[in-house]
Amino acid sequence: MATISSLGIGSGLDLNGLLDQLKSAEREKLAPITQQQKSYQSQISAYGQLESALSNFQDASAKLNDAEFFQGVTSEVTGSAVTAAGGTDAAPGRYDINVTKLARAQSLAANGVDDSTRALNSAAGTLTLSVGGGAGTDIAIAADSSLEDVRDSINASGAGIQASIVNDGDAANPYRLVLTSEATGTESEMDVSYSDPGSELGGLMDYDSAGGSGGSMTQSVAAEDAALSVNGISISSQSNTVEGAVQGVTLSLAETGTATLAVERDNGAVESAVKGFVDSYNKLQSKIADLTSFNAETGDAGELLGDGTLRSVESQLRNALGGSAGDGTFKVLSDVGISLQVDGSLELDEKALGDAVDNDLAALGEFFTGADEAGGMAGQVDAVLGRMLEEGGLVANSTQGLKDSIERLGERYTRTEENINDTIARYRTQFAQLDSMIANMNSTSSYLTQQFDNMNAQLGKN
């Protein structure tokens, strides 16, 4: 008998439809695995949200765990003569500043030549430049170098001197090389010499600052020190950037004239940082509440409802925030106006915080920072958060555990799918055998019916 190529042809039964139903029923075994994978993925995502909120709170805590932060100052300048930048060691106060002279850099001009591209030396030589009487910088000058070549060599030498070419409009020799010291002040005067003074270039490049003897070059701008007074005290500076005239403040002189500098503790930044500490913790608590929520009406639940890791996070943070931070003026959070609420959030009394900042900033700093980085309230909280967030820490271990479970589920899914495929293949083989058997039975039945009909005809039976 011919082989049956499609199920049901031999038997007339819908064996393909039946096989599809059996296949669908078998694949239902995969649904719980897929659902569990999705659940674990949701929990991993939830841990990511938790980790982000914990990291933000750690950033806020770390900001308060810096003793220098509580020593920060603001500086305000009235007047345009100076600008100011204060450091952490700046002394608060009011300073009257009078700038009478700005520091200037020396400039030297060589005699003019007719063409800035014409060769000025027939043989190679050495140009020596020095600033402030220091060790000179030797610059190799190639033979047949022009004024432009000399300029470029000086600018590439790093000698602390900038060279440029000026056209002064002279009818015969308009091109003059101008050297300007990169530093200001009287201690940055320049000396210039060339190894072949008899050459045309040697005749141009010569200046001796000692005793004001000069040379062939002309001093077009004299070096000068800055002169100013701070609260009536005269100060001289080689530079227009003045350090030390006001403790911990760098003054930048912009013009002659007067200005007033007010240096104050940056209380606003401290208050803002403490508020940021409270706000970031409350955002963390809000995220935890969202991840552990349960709606009795709909049955919807947060991804980490009943999660042991999250309960540990809450417990450790409450212990840290509810503990003591030393034996100073302020010992617990409530002493600085921060109270832990029943729902786990923090509430800030801004008036109490303002009083602490205005009246005892040093004690407030000690409360948050302690004697060392791990001693104060911010340090203790930061340490707890660090252990939670570090590689191999509480959150990372829980996340990795879920990833491992998803991997094992993936392997289980693959094995189950292979078993399903084997089962369906077995069903298909059995159905093919059934189809063939029924086809044979139908063929035999038809043959016997035909024989019986022939026998009946022979016997004269209708």
C-alpha cells in the first residue's frame, strides 16, 4: 500500500487538528517558566530603581561628609577694579581695596628692516633670551633666516617670551620685531643677545637689562609691578593675580580704582545640602513604598513586596539615621531639626536648621562629618549605603541571584521545549500509524463487502 503523506487522508479523521491541540496543551508547560522569568526580570528592574534612589541618597550624604564644605565662603565684590575667588580658608570680613597700578609686562622693539622675509644672517647662529635674570634659553637660528623665521623660532622655543612683527609705517624700514615677556612685573625683564653681533641680525637683537644699559633694542613698554592697598595696607605684586593680600582669597586686578570685597560663610549652601539630604531620603522612601505597595481591590502588588533585601535596606537605614553621631553640641538628627516620622520619612524644621547654621556652624559640621570621614552622621549613613551598593554588596548580590535564577529557568525552558518536541514527534508517528491502520482496515472492509456482494449475487440473493 502507498505511504500516507498527510495525516487524516487514509482515515478521514482530522488528525492534524488533533495534533495541533495536543501541541498547544503540551506547550502550556512552558507558560509557568516564562511567567517566572518575567517576574524575576521585573524584580531586577525594581532593584535597579532602588539602587538609583540609594545612589542619589549616598551622593547627598557624601556632600555633608566633607569638613571643608562647612567652611565654604561666598565673596561679593562691589566695584570693577577687581574680581575675587574665595577658598575654604578665606577669613570672613569686609575689605576695602584700592588699585593704583596694574602689573605690566616688558616689551622690546628691534630696529626696522625693509623686508620681513629677507635673510638677515649668512651663517647659522644662536639667539639667547632670558627673563628676570634667569638662565637663558638658547635658540638655534639657521643661516639665511628672515625676521619671520626668527619670530617663529622664538615662539616655538618656550623661552617665556612672545615675538611678533609690527609694521610701523616707516617708508624705508617698517618691519620691526617686538618681544613681550609672558610674565608681568619688574622681575621679568628680558635680556637678548646673538652669537654673531657683527651680523645684521646681531645688530638687531641686543638688549641688556642690567643697569639699564639697554642695547640696540628699544624698550617700548617698561615692566611694572601692581600696586594696591587692602584696608589701608600697601601691597606690591609682580602679577595682576594677587594671592595672600586677603587670607584664602585670590584677587584678580582688572583696572585702577576702588572696590569693596565682602567675604561671608556660605550658609545658604549648607542649608541647601541638608535639605537635599532630607529630600533624597524621602524620595528613597517613596520609591520603597511604591515597590512594596499592594492594592487590595485590584490585587496589584509592587515588585518587591515582602522582599527580604528591601526590608534589610530599610532596617539598616533607620538604625543609622536613628543613632547618635558623637558627643558634640548636636548628637542626633532631631537636634538639628530633622525628625524621623512613623511612615519612615524625614521631616525638616527649617527654622531649627537655620538657627544651627547661623549660630553654630562648626558644631553642625562636626555632627555631620565627625572627627574623621566615618565618624559623623553623614559618614555613618554613607558607610551603610556603601556596603549596600558596593560590588558584592546587598543589592548586587540580590540582583545577581535573580539573574542566576533566570539563567537556570532558561535552561529548564530549553529542556522542557525539547521534551515537548519529542512528545509531539511521537504523537505524529503514532497518528501516522493509526492513519495507515485505519486505511488498511477500510480497504479490507471494502474488499470483504465486495466479495459478500458477489457471493450474494451468485446465490441469487438480492
